[in-house]
Amino acid sequence: MAKLFTLLLLLCYGAAAAAPRVITLAPNLTELAFAAGITPVAVSAYSDFPPAAAAIEQVANWQGINVERIISLKPDVVLAWREGNPQRQVDQLAAFGIKVVWLAPATIGEMIAAVRDLKIFSPHPQQADRQAAALQQQWDVLKKRYQHARKVSVFLQFGQRPLFTASRNTLQNEIVQLCGGENIFADSRVAWPQVSREQVLMRHPQAIVTGGDAAAVSAFWRPQLNAQVIVINDDWLSRPGPRILQAARALCSQLQP
């Protein structure tokens, strides 16, 4: 009888301690989840970091999300991205009683807070706290190191035909500012404006920051513009996740040699 009671206790404890089933609908959310100690049961396309993410089933891509498959996986929570996931389909998940958490970090502070806040869904909440503290320390070190950086006008280039850039309400603009850069489209009313070649040339940036190919970018702007082209790993630069700090280090070291 005593052995049976012990077995029942262990089963109950195991059920209570079972890790929440988490699904992420964007690559940056996958990176945030792993940073918090969460291994999702399903992810979006292009979720390739850390390497373990590449082996996980994909239930979302640029065309939308697989609502039926997500429901069948019975997640405890789905992490959705405001800027990338279709509201209507995510609302369908919520209508089926699935908990949805929308994440849209627009500052480094919000990105770090997201890692810390995700600990409530993590089987390793201490890891979330440690990672958040480590990211904050890295950010503080960079801010101190480059607090007196020389000013350089910068164009953040995403794509080429068409051209997109980032305004002040983005993590990308924040790391440009950190490194002494002055974003030539910081004053745009939208976060990710589409701009013309002529608009860029009129503002005469001294440097172009891109995740693309340096030779192709230089050729696109010459001879009208002979700016320094700084290439940053595209995943570091474009994803609002923990590796944005790696983009910051790479950018500062090239913009402020």
C-alpha cells in the first residue's frame, strides 16, 4: 500500500511539473523562448537558432499559420508576433481556448523584459532570469563604451527593390543610436517605411548598414553615393531577439573603429 501511495505521489508530481507546451510563430520568438529555457513543441519557418530549433516541426510561414495543426498539438500557450502574424488566424486560436501571448519588443529593454517574462512558461525559470541579467549587463557595457561616440549619419537598408528601412520605434534604430549613428529616417511615422532611392540620396548618409551583400549594395548606390557599407549578419540585425546585441557589437566596432 505504501509503495502504491508513493507511486501515486510521483505521478501527480510529474503531471504538475510537466513543462508547458509552447508554440512560437516567428523566428525571433523562437530565439526568445530558447533564451528563457523553453523548447517549443512547434515553431515557424526560418527558426534556425539555436541549431536545435531547426529540428522542430514548423507550423507557420510568411503565408500564414497552420491553425488546424496548432490546435491538434494542444499547446498551453502560443507566442505570436504583432508585426508578422495575421491577426485573424491568431484570433481563431484564441477562439478555440488557446492562450495567446503577443510579443512585439520595440526597444532593447522590452526585448530583455520579454526573456524574463517568459519564465512563467519555462521549465527552467532561473535560466530566463540569468539570460535577462546577462543581456542587460552586455547592453549596459556597450552603452558605457560608446557614450561619447562620434556622430555618423546612417541609412539602415533592408532589401533593395523595393527599399525598406527602420524608423525610431525599432530595436535597429536603437543600436544605431548606441553606436553614434543618426538614422536618416528616424522621423518616419511608420516603423518600417518603404523609401525611394532619391529620398536616400537627398539625405546623404555617410554609412549604409545592411544585412545584404556589400558589393551589390555599393554598386546599387554608385556613383551618386559613395558611403561606407557596413554588413551585419542579417539574422542578428533583422530579428528583434537576443542576438540584436551581437549586431550592436558588430556595428559599433565598424562605425567607430
